[in-house]
Amino acid sequence: MIKNVPLLLFLLLASAASAQPVMDLQECLRIGLENNYDLRIVRNEELISDNNVTLGNAGFLPEVSLNSGYNLRNSNSDQYPAEGGEAIETRNSNTQTLDAGLNLNWTLFEGFRVQTNYQRLKELQTVGELNTRLAVEEFIANLTAEYYNYVQQQIRLGNLQYAVSLSKERLRIVEARYQVGSLSRLDLQQAKVDFNADSSLLIQQYEILNSSRIRLNEMMGGDVEQHFLAKDTTILFDTALSKEELFNRAMQHNTVLLLSGKNKTLSELDLKTLRSRNYPYLRLNAGYGFTHYNYNTGTFDRQRTWGPNVGLTLGYTLFDGFNRRREQKNAEITVQNRELQVERNKLALESDFSNMWMAYQNNMELTNLEIESLENAELNYEIAMERYKIGDLSGLELREAQNSLLEAEQRLLTARYNTKLYEISLLQISGKVGEYLE
């Protein structure tokens, strides 16, 4: 009697798996979008960009400060008259000063620098939104790809379970024939080797499946030990994607391309800020002060002064060592580089799209071919098993037919998964990856 330890382990694991909850892609995405730590960090950074868009941060508003102070001065002096005579001595002369003031400083004009700063803050706010959008798109694409990898590993697990069952049936037949003497011990040993080999692959597949599940849990920001099964039992892909529609959307809505355009805009605003130094500046200074003095010597016992003050400062930098001119030229070159980067990113996007579309089409054709190959492999194995049962086929030839069946199943599964990956990539670069949430 054969000790089927690997098969018993498989049965125990399968029994535990049957009690696991089932989750679909939309539920995984919903949980991940709420709990993923990287997304939460990116959203907080976007909030910082939002908080920075204020008139005060841009420089539109004045700066108002309040200050006060207290000073005590103790002094001694000796005064000698010019015409001679007795010196006048003063000892422990105390002067106490209490002052308070309200000051206002306001840049009324500085070559449109303030207006440019405010516009730049709004552009940075948009950049923050685009960075969040990019992170969300990448997350949806990565989690979707991992989800279907989990589906792929579940299907492969089922294929290997079927392979083990086929090897077990072959082993049962060989054992029965060996008992009656119609097969040799070599045939029995080979059947055992093949059965153990399939059982080993099955156990390894559980480890691969577990690793994929852990990655999914990590991306969802939850307990990595949470057990669940994917709801999908096959990998389906959209065969009706429109190349023209996806390409047009990619050129208009691709987040990376939009970000490169925003970088160009920011460089233009930096140049505009530098050019503001070509203009004069006008600043307003105003305040209100109060000062109180206490004396213990002299004519007055105490004194108070108070009142407002106001002033305007008009200035212009006549010469700064040609630094202003140098910085503006460098900024102009930076703008040109940003324009070149935008064009380079457009060309790279066109190239990526073309490669992805070709791979998507090829893998769809490969999937259809592998479906036909699997049908032939299944039929071939059925014929081989029937011949093996009547003794018209050797065990090695049956094993070859079984391996061909398993390989055909794996090739079809790989083709389906690769097609799905290219579909995800096409939707991601065209800004439509959010459709997986629907």
C-alpha cells in the first residue's frame, strides 16, 4: 500500500481553503485605496500643496508685528567745568524705559513677483493632484496585476491538483497490475516517482500562492496573514479595445505627460519671477509707537512719547554684477529643456503604446492558439489513458501525454495572464485604469 503523505497534505490544505472568504477585484481595490500607506502619504502631501495656496504665502498681504520692551539703565558720572572749579558728581542715576510698537511692512509692487508666486502656488497644487492621481493609477494597475496573478496561481493549483489525481489513478492501475504480475517493479517504481514529483510541484504551488496572497494583503494595507480566495476562476480580458480611442486618450490624459507639461509651466513662472527684478520695487512701512521714561535725576520726573509713523520706499537695483542677466538666461534655457522633455515624453509614450498594443494583439492570438492546443492535449491524453488501460501504451508514453496536457494548460494560463497585463498597461497609460473599480 502506498503512503500518500503529499496527497494527504494537499487534502488538508484544500479543506482549509474551502472555508476561506471570497473577495473580488473591486473589493480588493476599495480596501487598498482606503488603507494603502503609500497612497495615504501621497494624499497628505497633496493636502500640504492645497494649504500652501494662500494670498499670504504668495506675498499679497502685509506683515504686521507687535513688539515691546523694558530697559533699566543705571549710571554714574563726573562732570568737570571748562573754567575750572569743583567737579559735579552724579551717582546712581536711573533711567527706566518702557516702549511698545505696532509695525506694518507691505510690498506694494515688485515687478509682478507676487502675482507670479500665487500662480505658481496654484500650479503646484495641480501638480500635487496629478501626483496623487499618478499614485492611484499605479496602485490600481499594480494591485489588479497582482490580483490576476493570484487568480493565475489558483488556477495553476487546480491544474496541479488534477495532475496529482491523474498520477494517482495511474499508480492505482500499476499497483493492481503489479499484484497480478502483468507489470514489472520498474513500472511501479516509475509510477511512484512520477506521483511524488507531481505532489512536490503541488506543495511548491501552495507556497507560490501564499506569497501572492501576502503581497495582495500588503498592498491593501491589512493583515498579511488574512486568508481569502479570489472570486474569479478564470482570467478574462477585453477583446474590444479600440486602438485609436486609447491612443487619443493617452496623448491627452496620460498623467506623466500632464506632469511634464506642468513642469514646463513652473519653469516659465520661475523665469517670470526672475524678470520681475527688472522692475523697481515699492514698499510701505507704517507703525504706531509708545515710549515711557522714568528718571530719578534731572529736570523731568518722567516722559511719554507716542504717535504713528509712515513711509514709502522706492528702489531699483542698478547693477548686481550681471547676475540678474545670467540667471534669466539660465532660466530661459531651462524652459527650453522642459519643452524638449515634453516632446521626448510624447515620443516615448507613442513608442510604449505601440509596443503594448502589438504585444496585446499577439497575446490574444496566442491565447486562441493555446486554447486549441489544450483541446488537442486533452483529447490526446484521453486516448492515451484508454490505450494504457488495455495495455496498448507504456507508462512513459502516458506520462508524456500527461506532461503535454499540463504544459498546454500552463501555456494557456500564461497567455491569458500576459494579455491581461498588457490590457492593464494600455488602460493605465491612457488614463482609463480606474475602470477596474466599476
